[in-house]
Amino acid sequence: MQVSTSPRDNPRVFLVGAGPGDAKLVTRRAVERLGQADVVLYDYLVNPTILDHAPAHAERVCLGHHSTGRAMSQEAINARMVAEAQRGRTVVRLKGGDPAVFARTADEVAALRNAGIAYEIVPGITTALALPAYAGIPLANTTSCGAIGLVTGRQRDDKHDDLLDYSALTTFPGTLVVYMGVRAACRWSQELIANGRSHATAVAIVRRCSWPDQKIVRCTLGTLAETVAAKNLRAPAIIVVGETASATCDLE
């Protein structure tokens, strides 16, 4: 999607999805835009081999890791994108998965629009869509599950109230897929149970989906927090809640 917000003929900033991990899942459009980059601002979750699609002269800037306390703030990322574009450099903001799924793209688009900088959003494969192929988990089927809900397990630091309506999530008629939910697993799983979701609800935790060291752990909603702690599960991971979490589909 190309959005022109300045007199320039071509976008100066590309917000690009790198997919869930496997470098072969990156799109041709993403590769094309990386090949035009002067600077690549990339998330730590991005497969580093994808950066090889950028020109040798392109500056590569890792934006850090939140859990280590060394991550660049969103405000600093916005400012860097704008500053580089105003210098006449072509910027690729490279994000894991899809740039519009829990990736703060709206904040970055707002900053670019306010600065009058043209941009383009390049979709990527979000992790939930890779689960059936790489983890054998069918998120929906035609007999018992006809809906999929994507949920964030991590609230923004500037939000004091929980954004999730747990009573609505408890009665959601399908599979819940929780992004960024490992660190807060105890909180949100207990909230679901407190609002009526059965503690026996099937759960699958998929860590580093589509990477060579992918790991799948199955448990129940009631044992989720202790399973995460006992197995020392860390991000990046996605958590599937619902009947399909206990099902499998043919990976051959």
C-alpha cells in the first residue's frame, strides 16, 4: 500500500513485514524494498539473514530488546525515521511478522504524516498464520471453530488500565491467539478463568515459530503460568487458547 503525504513522487520510508522467522517467508515486495534501503531500522526478532537483501552500503540499526532495557523508545524510532527521510535517505523500518499486527505501526505512520513524509506499508506473514504449517495447529475448522481472535498479552507502558475485555474474550466463539503473552501469562490466564473460562481449556505455547529451534509446549489454561515458569519459556512465543490448541494437522 502506497500513501503519498508529501510532494515527492516516491515514498521515502517503507514499513516492512519480515514474517515470523523463516527467512524464506519474506515477500518479494519486502526484498525489493530492502534492496533500495540506505538505512534499515530493524527489530531484534527479525531473522538476520533477511538483512542480506539490503545493499552493502545500507546502515543497519538494531532497535534493541525490551527485556534487556536497551531498546530504543518508540519516540526515538519515530524521530530517527523522520530525520533520515528528511536527509534524503531511503528508510526501511523492518518489523517481525506483519507491520500492522501489534507492531506500533499506527504511531509511526502518524509521525510520518505529521512530518509530511511519504511512506509505504509492505505486509508480512504474521506468526498466527504460520502456526498451521509450522506447528501443526489448525486455528479454525468447519465443525467446531469458525473464528480466530488475535489478542495482545502486553499492555503499552503508557496505559494504566487493561485494554482487554476479559468477559468478552471468555465468551469468544473460537480460538484466541495471544501475542507477547508469556511474561504476563499468569495475569491474563487467571483473568480469563475468573471471568468463566474453564481452567481445563487447551493451550499450546509455540516459541520461535518457523525457526529451526521452534518449540511447542501443550498444557491447560489453569496450568499455563506454572508451565511457563517450570520450562523457563521466554519470548518470542505465541499462545493458542481453545479447542484447536490440542488438535494437529498433517505437516507432511
